[in-house]
Amino acid sequence: MVNEREVKYNEFARFILPVGPVHPALKEPFHLKIIVKREEVLDVELRLGHVHRGIEFLAENRNLIQDIYLTERICGICSHSHTTCFIQALEEVGGLKPSER
């Protein structure tokens, strides 16, 4: 057993603080690895892709109308944004101008 008096605090020690991929403060799952020395952040590593579902591959095998409904299901928080961006991209590629309504 280690005696507490023998353990000395190393003021030059670096600590790794992992955050995620599931954390109550995060809206979407991702993983952060924060390397700190005292109160200074030395490095941050970000890892994404924890909820990759292959939406692009699924969209290749469907028609454009079905893809509209697929884009609504990408994210539960921002489903309207994904659908709007998809429709605007189709209008841009097709050279279409929507009516004023």
C-alpha cells in the first residue's frame, strides 16, 4: 500500500479528460479527448461518426420524392433544416425557380 506522504503532486503532469460520446450536455454524440496541464488546454482530439447510418447510400436506391422523406429522418432536432437544404439543392441543380407562394 502506498503511503500518502510518499505520493507527491507532479505539477508538470498532463491529464486526459474524455468527454462523450454520450453526455447529457451534448445534443449529438461525439467524443472529445481533452489534454490539459493544470488549467491550460494543450490539445483536443475530436472523433465523429458515432451515429453514421449511410444516408447517402440509402438515397442512391430511392427516387427524389422518397429522398425528401429520408432527409427528414436524418436528425430529430433539425429535420426541417435538412429537408429545406435538400430541396434548395435540387432547385439549384435543376435550374428551377420556385413560385412566390
